[in-house]
Amino acid sequence: MPQLNQIIALVNGAKGRAESDLTAVYHKLQADKLLVGLTRTYQPRDEENGEPLPPESQRVQLKVKDALTRVAAIQTRLFDLVATQDYSNTDASASVVVDGKVILADVPVTHLLFLEKQLADLQTVVSKVPTLDPAYDWSYSEEADCMVTPPKETIKNKKVFRNHVQAEATKEHPAQVQTYTEDVPVGTWTQILHSGAIPESERNAIRDRVRALRDAVVSAREQANTMEVTDTHVGEAIFGYVLNTGAQA
């Protein structure tokens, strides 16, 4: 088994890495362009003479669920290390209970303080999680491995020059012809939007669970702090030495 001083050394490094990684994930989730993708294919109406256009695609570079999974992995390691340290270093403890269910039993007060801050940070991240645009119908696509919209077709037009005879030709005057353009359908674009975001209802459910857990941690901390303690006197010994009065612990 590791010694407490070894755990403390690991915690110091883990806290810095966890904070840095959590901040990086937070900023990535604010970059909407990372979560957006699409595929577009074009089919000319005239198979033989129509102008072929290459398909267009943009991959989703970040998915909310993957980002939250990474946050969970980062924080789990840190929570475990700090829990190992705190459980070895205090007697004041209380259980974290949500809706009558014990989530964590007999948690030391120092670890409850740690959890309170971490859950506040997690609540901030979750509150900013991008959600799917409600203007579209979304469904999960195994092929794209993200949420997609139903295909939407739009017509591609091509401007064609036409001549309109305003006056027929006579022996004295040539015909009066006006040239104009007309939009003629030549093909169809089929577009599917891609997204790595999650439904707003799912984001809200996660946020509510984090809030409920943090409230339970606060209640547990307050309960743990009501524990009776034995007064410990160290002042006389310290100042007896500093002032050379001969007081002993």
C-alpha cells in the first residue's frame, strides 16, 4: 500500500493536470464549428448533359458525449487520489444522500469540501454544453456516428439566356429583340446536417443531477461539521519554544 506522503505528491500533480484538461474541454465545447458537419450530394436532372458536381462533406470533429466522457475519466482519477488522501487524514465525515439514496457513505469533511468545488466547476461546464438546434428533427446515425437531420433537397438553377421578339422585322427595320435570363432547374442538392451536440432535455437532466449531487454534498458537509471535537492545545508548546519560556507540549 502507498504511504500518505506518496498520495499527497500524486494529488499535487493530478490537480494541475485535471484543471488544465477540464479548462481545455470547456473551451472546445464553446467552439460550435467543431460540433457541426454535413454531407451534400448533387444529382443533375439531365443525366447525359447535366453538369456533374462533386459531393461535399464536413466531419464532426467533437462530440459532447465524448468530451463529457473525457471529463469523467480525468476527474475520476483526481477524485480517487484526493479521496485516498482525505480518508486517511480525518475523522469528521457524513454520507452524501440524494432522494433517499446514499451515493457516497461516510465521506470525510475535507473531501466534501473538495467535491463541492469540483461539482461547481462541473456544473459550469455542463451548463454550457451545446444542444441540438430545435428547428430540426434529429436522430442518431450509426453510419455517421453522430446526430443527423433527415435529407433535405434543394433545386439548383442555371441561368439561361432567352430572346423575346418585341417587334417583327419589316422591310424597313430589323426585328426588335430583347435578351433576358431565365432560371432553369438543372439538378438537386441533397443535404444532411450532422452534429455532435445532445438534446436540450438530456443536457438539462445531466445539469439537474449535478446540481442535486452538489446540494447533497453541501448538506453532508454541514452535517459533518456538527461533529463534536476534542480541543487540541499546541500554542503553549510552540510559543514556549519560540520565546524560550520552557513550556512543553
